[in-house]
Amino acid sequence: MINIRLDIQKQFYKVYKGHISVLEFEKWLYTTQEIEIVFGQNFYYSFLDLNYRNKYVINELRKLIKLHFIFDELEHDRILTLLNNLVTEKGDAIEILEEIYYDYCNGYTFLEYLSVTYITQIDNIPMNDIDFYKKRESLENNKSYIKNEANRLISYFQDGKLKITDEYKFNDNRNEEEK
């Protein structure tokens, strides 16, 4: 039952974060009867009652999801995955840094150094065919710093000095030198 509950939460999280479309979510919602069993009839019907053909339904959907869920663990996993992907060079580092930058702008201020590196060293290069290589070159020049900073942040999460409490909210128990 715990795995089903978590799987359901992950689907709600995915649509909330825009990782899946509203149409995809709607199809899943109508075919996943376990939602009613795990979360109850009122909960399930509150989502079934939404007009998924309305072009602004995502706003209603996000409000409703936010009323029912705290995504602390899923946000924690997402941020750690981004940081680990930088360290292990899994995925496109520029796209990962861009996502980290947006997370920083939305409230995860502990991502400041990675965000500043992205904005000052990589994002300020205009995007065209020639400059694409300049961005990659700039990324290469900053790779060791980026990896070290990602590892530093990972260690604070592992030590419990950083803990995400909700979307864009966190507890920071680092001392001033560690920040």
C-alpha cells in the first residue's frame, strides 16, 4: 500500500511540476482506481470534477494538488538527482544548471553558487551555432568547480544540514562558513 501511495503522489507531483501533460494526467486519473482506495472518495472526486478541457485547468489542478500534498521528499529527491547528475555527468549539464538556476530564483537559495556560475559563465553567451560551442567550452572550464559545489551541497543534505520542507522551502542548519 505504501508503494501505491508513493506512486500516486509521484504522478500528482509530475503534473504539478509540468513533467507530464494535463492530458496525460487526466488519462491516468480516470484509469487509476487505486487513488480512491488510497486517498478516499472525496479526494478522488475533487480531481474528477475538474474541467480538463479548460485551458486554465492547470492552475486549478495545481491549487488542488497543493492543498493535499507536501512534496518535501520528492523535491529532496529531485534536487539530489540534479546535483548527482552534475557530479556523474549524467544528462546535459547546461540544462541541469538552468533548472538549478530556476530553483534558486524560486527560493532554493542554497543553490546560489551553481546559479551564479551558470548565469555569469554560461548563460550570458548568446545561443546560435557558433556560440553553442562557447557555452560547452565555458562549461568545461568550470566543470571541476561545478562538481565540487554539487558534492559540497550533497554532503550537507547527507549530514542533515540542508533539508527541504516543502516546495522551495528548506531548513538550513549550516554555519556561516559553510554557506
